Amino acid sequence: MRPTIEFLDERTLERILSEAIDILCKIGVEIHNKPVLEMLADHGADIRLDNYRATFTEDIINKALTLAPSSFKLYDSLGNEAVDLSEENVNFTPGSAAINVLDYESDKIRKPTTADYIRYAKLMTRLDHIASQSTAFIPADVEAKISDSYRLFLSLLYCRKPVVTGAFTIEAFEIMKNLQLAVRGSEKELKAKPLTIFSCCPTSPVKWSDVTSQNVVDCARYGIPVEYIAMPLAGFMSPVTLIGTLVQHTAETLSGLAISQLTNPGTSVLYGGSPAIFDVRYETTPMGAIETQMLDCAYNEIGKYLDLPTQAYIGLSDAKLLDAQAGLETGIGATLAALSGINNISGPGMLDFESCISLEKLVLDNQICGMTKRLIKGMEPKEDFPMIERMEELLHEQHLLISDHTMKYLNEEHFMPSQTIDRANRARYEEEGGLTLKQRAHKEAEEYLAEYEKPGLSEDVVKELIRLMEEEAKKYGMDKLPDREE
């Protein structure tokens, strides 16, 4: 039996939906994109161009919900199926867009470089419990205007896993789309085998900027899946109550769903988000707060009720170091997310309100992901009934270490974590150097990096990726890209 957890009863869930639809149909949504407003008008929305407001109809929302697919899959750069976003399948991906990296030697944050990103992408090839990579942090050694496309470029060059990404400008979409076409070969193949998910973020309360709404439209036109990342802050930019914040989150997400489906019916989407409570004591948005995690799990239930695949930023920490807080917040979040059946869980590797990544934490979180995936497999009998034969063997042999039953089911029943998780007795622990958690995670990361193998892209594809990126860099005054050690 698979263990599960729920936060909303059906009556409350339906009332949340009803209230959200009421907001969209009576107050509406602010959209700073004239073509999007005109498209909504064509489908019956009441549009006011003077204040960029669209008031929806229930027909628009119901049509969008009918058109949106209930699942989709992602494929790696070689075209192999990598991520199944359907039903209760659980997948992990690192958090996104950190501006700092936690330096292993100094335990201080610093600005990341291209070299840091390459280490990250190479490491991702070996983290078996994290199904996709993300454009996790922003290298500071390139022009800011190419930072979105440059991260995607490096990810595609060094790791074959699909990528969760996004664009902070309208202009960046074209090169990011072309990088994917270079890998897939054609628009038809890219639509057939999606390589990325783009994060598209409304602004609370109930607003889409020109950039984010255009990203939604552009992705829909090219069949690139999107995840809607509404970010209401309970007690600041949304009601202080968790239910009230869920209503607002639902309205903001449904507005994005409508834009996608009316642009291109059947566009693949994730019902996602990154809501949080607002801690008035410190004026922060704690991603590791239990209430933030409850919001994530609850809106996942709403997405599932609407028959949509889901995403959440959960399973990360607000700690500043790889310490006990980092472990407890990440572990609780990842466990709740897995029990809730969130399809794409974004968070591993992240610290400090998602502004910092630690490669050592990423290695640790890979083990947390493995543990939670074992948890949701649950328990079932495996030649355990009747038990009498097993007990007779145990009494006769005085152990079951090498019994046929043990050999058959050991690796299936018991999750075996890597060296980062210390399970040795104290004598062996001391004999092997008495390493701290951080030291063990770093050692594992260095071993993986030493064993790195290229993703297997053809030489022609690699050359085309480099050509596209170099041309984009020159548009913004960069004569050459940072050196990349091969």
C-alpha cells in the first residue's frame, strides 16, 4: 500500500475553486500584454486596455481546463524518456535561479562562475534520484542579458537530463528555443519529445507582466511545456490564512492556464507554484516553513482535482550552511511532497530562501530523494505468507543473511544510501577518518566528477550549440564566452 497525505476535504477544495473563479470573473486579472488581452477578448473576456484588465467568463476557464492534458513526459537530449509527469509519479529537480554558491572551502557565499556551473551540470549526470536538471544558478562571469540562455546552453552541453528553466526577458526565448532545436533537430521532434519545462511566474496579486505572459504564449506556440509559478505571500501579498492564500494562488494559476490553452489547445502544463508565508519578524519568505510546505501540498491537491500534473518548490531550506536546519527542512518538505504525490518537486541543493546552491547539499539531497521515493513504494507481502517456513529457516541457520529470500528482495526492500549518509559503527567511522557530513558529501561529489562522462551529443550538435551561444553573446558585447575546461 502506498502511503499518502491530504490537507483538504472535497468540500473545502471545491469552495476554494469556486472563490478563485469568482475572482477571475468579477475582479479579473491584470495583463500587461496587449496581444494577450486581445486574444482573451476574442474568447469572450471583458477587456479594459486603460488598466490592462481582463475579466474572464466561466466558459473561458472551463474550456482551458478541458483542453489541458492530464499528463506529459520529458525526454533527455538523446531522446530517451526521462520524466513521467502523470498520476502520482514523483520526480525531483534542483531549485532554480540562485545568485550565490556556497563555497566548500570557506563556507562563505560567493558569486558563481562558469566553472561552478559546469561542475554542477557534470555532477547532475550521477545523481540518480533527481530525474531532471534545472538552470539552478546564474554565472556572474557573463553578460546578464544572456544569463538565461547561457545556463541552458551549459546544461545541454554537459548533462543529458531534461531541464527545468525559464526566461527573464522576452528576447531570451528565441535563443533558448533555438538551442533546443539544435538538440532535437526540428520543431516537430521538439514537440514530440519535450526537452525542457519553462517556469512562468505571475505577480501577486493576480497580475501578469509583459515578459511573463509573452513567455506563456511563446512556449504554447512551440509546444514547450510550462509550469505556472504563482508566488502569493501569506500575510503580505495574499491573505494571512492558508486557505485564503490558496484561493489567490488558484486564481493566479488558472489565469495562466487560460492563456496557454487559448494560445495553443493541448499545451502541456504543470499546475505549480512557489507560495510562502511571510515571516513578519524578519521580513522573509521562509521556504522551509511548515506552513509553506502545507500550501504546496494543498495546491497540489487542487491541481490533481483538476486532472492536471503538478509541481512545487519544496524540499529545500532557508539555512545558510549545510547544517541540521538544512537537513530537517529539506527532509520534511521532500517527505510531505512525496506523500502528496507532487509530480515535479523542485528544491534539492537550495539554501537561503532559494538564493544559494550548495553542491554538497545537492549530493545529500539526492539521498533524501531516494529515501522518500522508497517511502512511497510502501509495503506489500513478498513471499512472507505463510511465515512458518521462514521462521524454521531462521531457527535452523540462526540468521537469514544469505537466504534465497534475502538475496531476492534485499535491494528491493532496503534503500542503500551512499557514503554521504553515515551508517557505520563508531569504530569504523573513526577508522575511515571521522569525516563530517559536509566532508563526506564533498568526497562523493569529487568522485562523481572524476568519473564524469559526456552526455553523448554528436559533434555537429555540440558545434551548433556553441555557434548559437557565441552569436548571442556577441549581440551584447561579449567577444568570447568564458573558457570551459573539457
